[in-house]
Amino acid sequence: MHLKHALKDALLVGVLALLLFLPMTGIALAENYSFNARLHVPFLLAGMVMLGRFIFSYALHTYHSRQWVKRLIHREDRPRFIPWVRPQRRWILLILFIFGLVLPFTLSNYGLNTAILALIYVLLGLGLNIVVGLAGLLDLGFVAFYAVGAYTFALGGQYFGLGFWGAIPVAAAIAALCGVLLGFPVLRLHGDYLAIVTLGFGEIIRLILTNWIEVTGGPNGVQVPTLQIFGFEFTRIAKAGGVPIHEYLGVAYSTAYRYWFLYLVLFLVVCAMIFILNRLRSLPIGRAWEALREDEIACRSLGINPVTVKLSAFSMGAMVGGVAGVFFAAQQGFINPTSFTFFESALILAIVVLGGMGSTLGVVLAAIVLTLLPEVLREFSQYRIVLFGGLMVLMMVWRPRGFISLQRRQFEGAA
Amino acid sequence: MNPILRVENSSIEFGGIVALNQVHFQIPRNQISALIGPNGAGKTTLFNCVTGFYRPRNGKIFLHGARQTSELCGLLNPGWLSRDLGWLQSLQARFFGGSHVLNHLGVARTFQNIRLFQQMSVMENLLVAQHTKLKGNLFSGLFNTKAYVNSERTALEIARYWLDFFELSPYLNKLAAELSYGQQRRLEIARALCTRPQLLCLDEPAAGLNPQETADLSRLLQRLCAQSQLSILLIEHDMRLVMEISQHIIVLDHGEVIAIGTPTQIQQHPQVLAAYLGTEYG
């Protein structure tokens, strides 16, 4: 019975494969622009496909494979926890923290750059995680806030003499304001409609940056001010009227100093953000975000004002994105609108989805993996996107809730 | 009668269909009142008016709270500058709906199809309900100030009390989605109670429950009404439950009130019998 079924299956697939492969591989271009029939190739390919399908569908009827399929299809609705990162085990966090602090001094400039980029994506992932993972508002234009942050630093430096330290709070505030501005018109939208509007918002920001040439420099981009700390600069020769730090310390100049500085500040910001987000999850506002994701009407019936909750999610997320933008600008030294395309938004969304909606640890891991993967796979850079897609499909099959599911706060029972 | 809720001549239409027509009644304080009627009579529409999800075209709905009397329709249809709400709230109510305000006045509800926060734990569901009661902002919460810790402790205590009352204590860390249907119904009532209401509106609380669970629910509701300063308005199709626990019944049919009275009066009311069973002459 199974045999018959499998044979029929294989035959059908073989015919389909033949139909597909005949035009694709059956005709070869000859030297004098004529065509030669090369029929053995499609038949060979179709035969291989048939054999594979036959083995596959026959094997699927065995007991073990059925069990396997059952396991595969069964969606895990219970959250799964990684046992070794329980909050009780503080020392693991401490070791990770120290590792993160020491890491830059062991890396080459290339490694440092990659590490900084990874941390920037961690920050972006955390920001979008508030909007998408917790509040359940699908935002496809998150890169807009990233751009706003980066351009606040660059243009603020150019027109108002804004420095790196000043740029962080200013960019956060302006990005949050943009978040509210985006939030207001989309308050009544859900799901797909919301996604389309946010997508449009992302493009609007990019188009403004491209076309408002008098202010933003358009496609030519804009120079970012040099980094400073207590008036010391990280350039070979002082540019902004300060003292180069290597001269002050009496050591030889190295480009690594700048990256070390940037990495350490960024690392501390990321740690602070992880702490704040974890805390937010168990605060009223974090719970309200999640409740809004689950059911807006129920929220209203409980006296929660959905307007303020949504706007706070948008502005908090945008704020984090804006801060990430400042670091991006500081790392690049020069920015232009091509860094803020839709592809970036999609990448950040991929980080959140892969990491596990709402899970902080998952987002951090996914951000690191998705930034390091393209670097490791430089040789096959053409297939990078294919790999991304494949990874996404595999994840959706095996772990539809992301690498690491949300860990819920545990409450003690009634006394 | 000392009413908690007074509905005055309220009407609402949906595209020519009259869902409520000059509905006029009041419900007594600290008692269980039931709203019954055949399918499509307008019970849930009336509920949605009382809890702020619909705005009646005309008429007034008064909530006689412990401290003040509020006109609910006015809150839902404020002018540009309502004195009760302040400019920001009235602007918001105008554009995005202000149904959440009614909960602050002491009206809480459950839904016919359960609307729990499925992917949140039982305890979190109850804490979300106390969102507006939790003191403090982002910063007091982030830095664990004393005021915040205290208000959270109170919220947890209230949540534990209602968990205990509805026999849900063993499940406090489970996801709401993992509970059985009957437990989900009870959790939804517990969640509504966590908002500390004066009027609790239950939309078919016994729908989908087995006879044992219905009996448990009836016992719990009676205990609830007896021991707390709470008025309950419920929609229910299970007549045995309605006659058993309610002291006051309002019968709706085709958007109109056809009878008001005690269970015994209603059982003998000719128009009610006609609405439910059909008249002898068609």
C-alpha cells in the first residue's frame, strides 16, 4: 500500500520536474547562436528527483519518521527556558560583562568594527523588540528612527556644534518625538495596515534625507563630528580644538583607541538598556504593552488608555533606535541615506523574529548571529540573502517562537 | 429603590436597524440583576452602551457611584471641552474613543467570547487590570521607590485575594491560554473585579460551562454579591441560573424593554412567555 502510494507520488513529482527542467536545462546554446537539444540532462535530473521523492515518501511511512514529523509539526506553545541563564545565576552575567569589557583589547581593528556593528544591531533589536515583540505593533520602518538618530548627531554637529555626548540625549529625544509623530496617525490601525504605514514612514524619512540637499547634503552625505571625551580627541591631529589623547598620554597614535572608546561606551549603553528593558517587562507599562498586544478591547474594558500605551511603546522603541543611530554615525564618521534603506528595517525585524518576540536574551543572540554571519561568510557574499531566507524558514519550522521564548516573571503563591 | 444604574430612554440604530428603542430602566444597588431576552433582542448592545463601547444616539445613562453620579453617555460624546474630562481626555474621546474612562468610574465587564490576555500568566492578567491603580511612573518603577513597591504589594495582595476567591490560586504562574474553559471564565471575572468596580457587568458568564461549573459559578456570584459592596448586571441564557441568583430581571425583546420585575413576576409575565415561546395565535 505504502509502496504504491510512494510510486504514484514519485511519478507525479517526476513529471513536474521534467516539465520544469526541460526548458531550463534541456537546451544548450551552441557557438553559432543556434540551440542544441541536450535531453539527457533534464531526464537525469528528473530521475534523481523521482528517486529522492520515492525514498522520502516511502521512508515517511515508517514508525520513526512519523514520530519525527509529529515532533516537527507540533508547535510548542509552552515557553522553553534556557536553564543556565536563570536570574539566580548572577555570576554568569558578571563573567559575560567582564568578557564584554575585555573583548575589544583582544581584537583587530576589523574585529572591533564588527563587534561595534553587532552591538549597534543589538541596540536596534532591543528597540524594535519593544514595538513589535512586546506591544505587538508591526513596524516595518524602524530604520527611520535609526536615521533620525544618526543625522541628529551629524547635522547637530555641523550646524549647532553638538558633540557626541550631547548628541545621545538629544537624538533620543528627537527620535522619541518622531515616534510619537508616527504613532498618532496610526493609532487606529492594526496588523497589515499598520505595517504599510510604518513602511511608508521609513521611506519618507529616507527620501527627505536624500532630497533636502541644502540641509542634509543629500546623497553626498554629511561628515560626523569627531569623538571627544573630556576634551581629548581620538584623531592624529586635533581637529576640534582639543588635545589628541595619544599626545596627552604620551603613547603612539593608533586608530584602535577610537574604536575601544566607542565599543566600551556602546557596551555600557547596551548593558544599561538590557537591564532597563528587563525591568520594564515587570513594570505596569511593560505589562500594559503586552496586554495591548494580546487584546486591545479587553485593555479598554480594564481602564487602560490604549492611546498612551501605544504612544509610549512607539516613543520608547524610537528612542533606543535613535541612540543606536548616534553610535552608527560615530563609528562610520560619515553617513549618507544609503545606509538607511528598507533592507535595514527588514534585517532588524529579522533579528526580533529570530530571537523570539519579546525575549531580550534571544534578541541579543540573534543580533550577534545575524551580524557575524555575513562577516564569516564573506566568500559566499552572493548567497548571503539565500542563507538568511533559509535560516528564517528553518527557524519558523523548528522554533516558531524564536531562539529563546519569553521568560515570564514567576510569582509566589498566596501566603 | 436605590439604583446604581439608571438608563433613560436610550436608543441606538445600526444602519436602519433599531437595536435599542427608548430603553428605560434602573437596576438596584448591591443586588444581582439579570438582563434576559431572545437572541438578537439587544442585550449585548445595551451592555456595550453601559460599558462605553457604543454611544447611544440619545438618552442618558447615569451611574450612581458611591461618591458621585456620572452621566456615561456624556463622557462618550463629550464636546470639545468637557468639564468632567479635561481638554486632553475629551479630545482623545472624540477621536479614539474614551471607553476606558468608564472603568475609572467603577464599571467593569467581561465578554461573551472570553477576552483574556492569553499569552500572559494568570497573575499578570490580574496585575494588568490594576494598571491604573499602580502608583508611580517609569522612573519610580525602574528604581524601585518605596511608593511603587508598596502599591505593587497591594496589587499583588488584591490579585491573590481574588485568585483565592475564584479557586485559581494553584495556577497563578500558568499562562491564561493553558487554563480550562471554566477557569478562564472565572479568571475573566476575577480580572474585572481587580479594577475595583462598583458595577460588574457579566456577559453570559455561564456560556459553555457544564452543570457542575455553572453551579459553582452561581455559588461564587451569590457569595460575591453578599460580601462586597458590589452590584452585578448579567446577561444569561441559562434560565435556571438566572432565576436562582438574580433578585431583579429586565427582559428585552426587539430592542425594547417588555418586562421588569422579580423572578416570580417574570416567570408569569404573559409578554415574556410570548417572546420566548411564541403566542398562541402566531
